[in-house]
Amino acid sequence: MLSVEPGFVPGFSSAKKIFSKIFVETESLCIFAKQNNNIMKNTINHNGIEVIKLNSIRSAKYDDNVERHGEHSNTCFICGKPTGSHWFVHFTTRGFLIPADIDETELEFRNLESQGCFPIGSECAKKVGKQFLIEFK
Ligand SMILES: [Zn+2]
């Protein structure tokens, strides 16, 4: 597994070469389909795309967990606990998580600015839905 620092931006630079495919359905992740109804409640429309406000899904225990475990390159962006997951979410300056397939051009077109990608644990990944997950192996 390649190591990735929080805040890297896939597809924007040399990272594109090593950036693996956008998350593809696998058997182990069928659970996402079941939770799709809950996921859609979290999304809002911003300039024509579905986004998720971080403050609508970030755990109330995030700060406590970061304080307890420290803030590291593998700290889950949603709950603040350390994670061994290789999934990331793409975060923007407006406080939105954006779908994984949004590239630099579209980001600008939608009037958004990237803050980079951050780790998300497998449990918290269930809250966002596969279209928001970036897999980095
Ligand atoms: Zn988490």
C-alpha cells in the first residue's frame, strides 16, 4: 500500500499516475446499497451536484477522539479515531464533501475549492455512500 498524506488531491497532479480507480462495488460493500436512503438524507444540492455538509455527518465525539488519540495521517475525518482504512473523502473550503469523480475543472465550474482528501474509516464510510469514497491502495 502506498502511503498518502491527508490533504493530497487525487487527479490534480503527479498523484494522478498512482491514484487508483474510483471506488468500485465489491461484495463486501453491498451494505452501502442498503443504507442509500440514509445517505441521501445527508446530501444537499450545490450548483448542480450532490454534496455532503461535513457538519451534518461529523461525529459529536470527533474532538474528544482527536484529543484522546492525537491527530495523525490516519485520523478518520468523521469520527476522529485512528483508521486502517485506505478510503478517503474529498473536502472543500465551503465545508462540503464532494463526489469522488469531481475533477479540477468541474470543481472550479461548481465554484468550489479543494482542501484535499482525508482518511475515512470503514464504519464512517457507510455514512457517506460509495460515490463519495476514493480508494487509495
Ligand atoms: Zn470514523
